[in-house]
Amino acid sequence: MPKMKTKKSAAKRYSFTGTGKVKYKKQNLRHILTKKSTKRKRNLRHPGILSGDNVSVIKKRLLPYG
């Protein structure tokens, strides 16, 4: 059976932590930053951790060797 291909768009958006959790960059920090509070922008800097059923989809279908 041939190797599965990694979805490159997903590989650019998600990465794995050492314990196997899925990490991603939060949205809403690209433009129109003047109306957003400093606290909100500061919290958006930190990576988000994916939870729920989405984790299994990312691991099995999009990043099979991650």
C-alpha cells in the first residue's frame, strides 16, 4: 500500500505538541487592530489547542504522519 500524502494546507496551519495535542495560530490578529483591545490582542498571540472531535480528523486524514 502506498504512503498517504499529507495535506500541505493543514501542515502549514497545525502542529503537534510533545504530548500529541494539536496546536494552531489564533485568528483575528492580521488587520483592523486599532478597534481591538490590548488584552484581546495579547491573548490572541498565544497558540490555541484544538479539542474535541476535530483532533481525530486532523490526525487521521490531514496529517497522517504527524
